[in-house]
Amino acid sequence: NYRNLISHLLDQLKQQLPPDGINVIFEGVAQSMASQAVIDGASMHDRLDAIVDYLNTQGYNASWEAASEGYLLHTHNCPYHHLSAETDTLCNMDFKLIATLVGAAPRRLSQQARGDTSCTYLIPVRSGQSLNP
């Protein structure tokens, strides 16, 4: 009954806290989740492999690919799909989780909560960084 529990918790948070307070809590959740991941590797390819491995243990069915502007990180399953259509809070938490894991602010290109087949994030190539391993 996790879905029902989380739905009620989110409702109570919205009733008891201002939106900024809710964001602070869920950013903390994202930070806590990211701290569980072991993200090592000299290359971005190695880092993305580790990120995908971690996300997959959390139920995201993730993958990545190189793109002309950087890297695309896809999550093909939303562990919160029953709730994400009701509130942006969990999608924003996932965005913060991805940003923390990657170490940079990605750009969200698609979102399952809005009817897309996956959540896709563009991780731009930093200046001086190559797409090659």
C-alpha cells in the first residue's frame, strides 16, 4: 500500500509546508538516494554506466547513449508513475537525483508524467570534454 501511503504523505506535506519547504525535503531525499550510489570512473562513459546500474537497482530501467550535444540518459520506467501525474514533486526529485549523480544540471527533454515513453535528460558535454571514451 505504498502508493496510498505516499499519496497521503504528499497531501499532508502540501497542507503543512510551503512549496519551498516541500522542495527542500525532496531535494534532501534525492541527495540521500544519490549518496547510496557508487559513481566512479575516469570517463563519462564509465560514470554513466555506473549511474545506469544504480538507477536500474532502483527500478528506473535506465539506459544512456551518446548524442551530438552530449549524452542522453533515459529512464524507461517511473517507480512513481502512479503519483507523478498528480504532482511535479517526484519528477523534480528525480531531476535533482539525476543532476547529483551526473554532477551537472541536465536538460529534461521528455517526461513520462506528460505522456512521453521515457524521461530523457540531455547531459551536455563540458568544454574540453570529448564524447569518446
